[in-house]
Amino acid sequence: MQKFLPSLVMAALSVALTGCLQSEQQDEKVVINKNPYPSTYQVLPQQTTLIKNATVLTGTGTRMDNADVLMVDGKISKIGKNLSADGAAEIDANGKWITPGIIDVHSHLGVYPSPSVESHSDGNEMTSPNTSEVWAEHSVWPQDPGFEAARAGGITTLQILPGSANLFGGRGVTLRNVPSPTMQGMKFPDAPYGLKMACGENPKRVYGSRKVLPSTRMGNMAGYRMAWAEATEYKRAWEKYDSDYAAGKNPTAPVRDIELDTLKGVLDGDILIHNHCYKAEEMAMMIDLGKEFNYNSGTFHHAIEAYKIADSLAENGNCAAMWPDWWGFKMEAYDMVHENVAIVDAVKNSCAIVHSDSANTIQRLNQEAGKVMYRANENGFDIAPELAITWITANAAKSLGLADKTGSLESGKNADVVIWNQNPFSVYAQAEQVFVDGAKVFDRFDEKYQAKSDFLLGQK
Amino acid sequence: MTNFKLFKTSLIALALASSTASFAESFAITNATVHTVTDQGVLENATVVIENGKVIAINPEKITADNTIDAQGRILTPGFIGSMNQLGLVEVGAVSRSRDAADKKADITFDASLAFNPRSTVIPYSRKGGITSNVVAPRGGDDMFKGQTFVADLSGEFNSVRVSNNNVVIDLGAKSKGSRALSLQHLHQQLEDATKALAKAKKKNTKDKKEAKEPSRKAQVINALLNGDKALVAYADRATDLLALLKLKETFSLDLVLVGAADAVLVADKIAAAKVPVVMAALDNLPGSFDSLHASLENAGKLTQAGVKVALTVDGDTHNLYQLRFHAGNAIANGLTRSAALASVTANVADAFNLDSGKIAIGKTADLVLWSADPFELSSKVSKIWISGKEYSTESRQDALRDRYTSKSDMPKAYVK
């Protein structure tokens, strides 16, 4: 791993320490720029829009029939009956359904794009069990045609994660699903970073075959603990530097370490954990690991066995992101049940999410959630569409640290909206119009709003 | 969808009422909306009589059967047919000793049916999707010929392999090493050489009556392709590869089935004219490679519209086979007609692979599914499923796990069975 000297990232702070006794001459304070690749996302052309007479699933557990949704300045303004707004573009949505924009917390679009070619296989830095220093955003190919396909399925926000070969796979990035020639142009403004971790079979298989740690699950745990112990020291060193500097001393800044910056970001509460972790016993240990090193163990992805420890997940504030029916491809995916999401969701203070991990099913997260709802209702649950929609909207937003911005249709939230031709939990449901921040980004019946990747342009 | 009514009542009563029906006895399903997937179309309030595993009567004047099941107007379809997957050959994908679909040394003679495990947990699970039989395709090895398909039912019985070695699987198209040209060239050469050898042998046989030397096992399989005993089932996506295969079919009078065929829409008319069925995944709509730049959710509908007989398959992991009906539903949402969608998971699969199922007609194998409602909808489920006239459950290991973990118990869940 490359070490960067402190001088590379320096930001001058005012040294106007008037009133302080300065015992020694202070050098410029070393401050780490936490946002060196900032979002340049711009809202697409938008106008005040009023959608009339729809069945609205708000994402807060409420269903409103014959309701109107008003979007003003890129925000949800009002939801109610018989709304009107001067100069608003009106959409008659009689017979149609409206939901918040769909959010996928687990995608590899752009880092494992279509076409699947070696040149663009950039999702898994399989060179060391701890690659906390890599950032998925540096791999994103914005021309992945999968973004367009996902948009046609109502996806407005998605987290792009590194793969799961490593104990620490690197940082994930949350994107707005809008076309842009750059990653920065898609980057969700002010979204927290995620850190991808992985339990179980993948890391131990990849590194075990190279005869390096980890080759076992206990090796996995040792790998995490050693890294967090080091990160704890790194955090302490920076805190000491900051406090010494504040006390008027002229300390030497710790040597900058890009890998440990990310782990420190987790310990500081700035970066959220997204942990590929299938099995009940491993999730339980990852929760304790978070407690051991003072961070929240975050969201468990592909949590096939979450239903076995649903109470514990809710008690510890963990989200679980799950498939409705994938199973059997690995031993850790053997104990799938169709009702997993519903069982997790049934516990108070739970956070159940349906995710894709697929360029294909990301286009139908509505159907994926629907499968869970119907199977659960056949087996003793009573889940309504207004609840099921939260698995792919509000709960997903919570997992990504964006609950204050998107994931529900509430006054003041970003106007991320999907108009469906019918109940979105039907196999025949299709997104007709998709809005991101109040701007129409997709229209099934208007080619003007159907973006096409550079890659597909001009292909015969 | 409005013509599919959901009957919530008496599902359990129905299940109890017919549990006595067994293989040897005859039974009648009455008052069903029968989707025959034949020229007869959909029959309302219809009766289907089953005996000895076969459909023996449809709407007879008088019902003579040991048992009668009132379908209460619900939809009865032929059992759905999976294809081109590894059902019964893989229990857990990443557990090497539970996999039997591939072998580095496999060649054109590879018969994976010898490894078929009817007790795989994937089988009862797949019955949830109304799948009653399946064309299993081996994955083979280094050879371009991946082995031979076989047909198994989903009864879970030890005798569930119906036909072994029925077709030859070949993998063509883009190569990560080397050129696609060489495979096409080798295929052509092998067919040509075999044709010549057969002609020569015939000539020789007529000249002197000495017993001809028996051809090698590999040659016998190639000969079976040439004389139409076996179909050539070819994975290929790019239009040029599909055209090359159509040409081979013409030259050697092959029985050809195209699989994948992502860019088939570019040459749909030619495929239709050659009467070659296409086995495709309805949901593959991304340009996964330079061979599949025209993949689209609309392709199943477009190909059907062009006159191609389309069979749908769930590509990728075999554990997802039960989703076949949802794939058909999505194809409908993207332009395939309802009747064509049903054919694409029943009769068209049967026709492509020469199976005696996939239709509700007199004399056909009684692989049948009674649905709670619209078979393609996420909200429906299998009410009853019969395989060779015998009723089976859709209960799987997944249900046992769910019941265990949703039960209340003071003791650890391990005591709940």
C-alpha cells in the first residue's frame, strides 16, 4: 500500500490564534480533505409538476387513493386530494400508482458493467484481504447501459459497492441514476460513504487458495480485528495531533494512510458499514465486532439467514438487505426462505431491505419485493403494498444514511418519484415515468426521455 | 388479468379431497378453465380425465373416473417445462462434490443422466413454479460438444429420468481464447466427414456383404445428428453464428435448436423460415457481450411475431428455475401474447425437444398444474400439481425452515421439526 506524505494534502487554517499563548511556532495544520472527488451532479431540467388521481404509496407505510403529488423546485411539496398549483405541468395518473424512487443498496453497475469485458472488470481489487484504500467510485464506468435499464425500472438512487473477495473491499459510492459522462456527475451530493466488508466463504476461498490469511472463518475474524486495532491507533494518533495543535503545540502530523483513513472514517461515524454476510452466526459476530471497536455494524447484505436472528438485528440497529429467492449457489446461501424479508420486517424497529446485486434484477426490485409479500401472505403474514414498498425505498434510504433526503414522499424530501402503470407488485407492472429531484429522467412513451449509453449508440 | 379470478376458499378442502388419487386409479378434473395449448385453445368449465398417467378424455359425455376433483373454475395448464439447466446435477453451486454437470474430459458422448439426483432439494422447490419436467443440459468440458441432454420429471422418484441422451449440446460463439471460426469449422468438417463415411460404408456394404466395422461411439452420435435421431442444440448469440448454424442445418438436414440467441431478432425471418426453435431467457436484456448487443425484453415477443417458435428458459443458476412463470409474465408485459407465453413454457419446449408433454390432449402425459389464479402473476401459486398423473406436493426444505423459525417455542428452534 502506498503511503502518502502529509504534505500532499494540506489545507491551511487560519493561524490567527489571538488571545492564545503560543509556546512554539506552529506549522500549517494538516487537515485531510474528506471529499476530494466531489459531486458535480446537476438536477436535470425540471418544472413544477402535479401528478393527479393516483394510488400513492408514500414509503412511510401509508397508502392514499385518488391522491395528487405536487413537486416544486425538485422537492415534494404536497400530497393530498384535489391539489392545484399555478403553472404546474399536470399529469393525469388515474389508475396508476406512485411510489418513491426505488433505491438499490447493492449494485455493481459501472464497476462490473455490460458488456462484461476484461477491460471493464473493475469491481474486486483481489490483491489483498484488506483493501480499504480502494474506492468503488474510481472504477465506475458511467456508460454502463445497465444504468439506463435500471432507470426504466424506477431506480433513482443506487449504491455501487466493491466486490466481496476481501475482508475489507473498499469504499462504496451512492449515485443518482442520471446519465453523465463522469462519476462525479452522478454522485449523490452529501451521501455518506459506505465501507464494504465481507464475511464467510469468499475471502477465505480467495486468500486461502493463496496460502495467506484468511483461509478460515476464524482467519476472517482475525483479519478484521487486526485492521480495526490498527485503525484505532491511527484515529488516536490523529486525535492527539489535533488536540496538541489546538493546545498551541507544533506536533508532527501522523503519516497519512489511505487505507486507515477509511477505517477511521467508520470509527468517526462518517462512513457506514455494508457487510456482505449471509449466515446468522457470522452476523452475530460482526455485531459484537462493532461493539468491540466502537462502531455500528451497519447493514448486512445478502443476509440469507437474517430470519434466524431477526430480534437481534433490530435490537442492535442493523439493517438487513436480502433477496427474495436467490439460493443454493454457495453453502452459505443454502438456508434461504422466501419469507426472510417479512420475518425480519415483523420485528419492531427493524430495517428490512430488498436488494439486487444484479444488473438484471435491479430492473425489477418492485417485483422482487412483491414476491416476498405474496409468499409471506400465503404463510401467515398480512403485508400490504404500502409496507412492502418500504423495503425498496425508505429502509434502503436509511441504510445509506439518506433518510432525510429520499426514500419517501414527504413534504421537503427530494422529489424522487415513479409513476407505475398499475400496482407495482404485479409481474405486469412497468414504470412509466421516473423523476429524480423533480426532473423527468425516464418516460416509457416519450423517446426524448430515454437515454442511451455512448456504448450502444451507432451499434448495428 | 381480469379473466383470472382468485378463489380463496376451499384450497385446503380441495387438497384433502384429492389426496387419495393415485397412479393406478383414474380421476377427473372437472369445472376447470383448461388451457390446452393445442388448436383447441381454452376450454371453459371443462373436464379432463386421467388414467395410467395419461390424459384419456377431455370433456367426455359421461365421466367415469374413480375420483373427481372440482377445479372451481380455476386454470388448468400443462405442467411447465424447464430446459437447458443442471437440475438434479448440482445441489450447491460452490460445493464441488455436489456437482456432476461438468467434466473436463467430457465429450459428445457425455451422458450426465447417470448422475441425476431426484432427491435434490431443488426439485420440490421448483415444483412451486409449476415445473413438472425438465430438459437437463450438461456443461461438458474443454470440448465444444458439451454432451447430451436428458429429460427428467420433477416427481423426485428414483425413476424420474424419462429419456436420456436425446440431443447433442454444442457451445459456439465468442471465445475467451482462440477464434469462434475454428469451432464452426470443426463442426462442419465432422458433419461432412461423417456424411462421406456413411456414404462410403453404404457403398461398401452393397458391394461386399462383409460386416462393416462399427463406427466409434463419437461417430455414432454424429451419425445420429445426420439421420435426425438427435437434435443439435447449439448455444450461440451473434447473428453470424446463428446464420452459420442455419446453413449447417440446410446442408446436412439437421434438426437444430438455437439456445441463447441474444441477437436472433436481427435474423428472425430466416430462423422462422428454417423452422428452428429458439430457447431464450426472456429477461436477458443487457448487452452482456459484443455478441448480444440487441438483447431486449421485447425479443421473445418480436421473435414470436416473426414466426419463430420460442421456448423460454431461466438462465444462470438452476436454483432459480421456479421463476420460469414470472419470466413468461414479464415477456407478456413486454409484448408476448398470453397464449404464446403459455406455449413458450409448455408446448414449444416439448416440440423443440420432442417431448410427450406440454399440451393437454388425449394420449399426452398427464403433467398438469391447477393454479390459484393467473399462472404468470407474482401473487398466484400452484394449487395442485400432477406428474404422470400422480399428485405431488410443493412443500420444500424452505418451508420447513420457515415454519421452524416462525414457530413459538421455549426451547431452541432445533427442537422444532
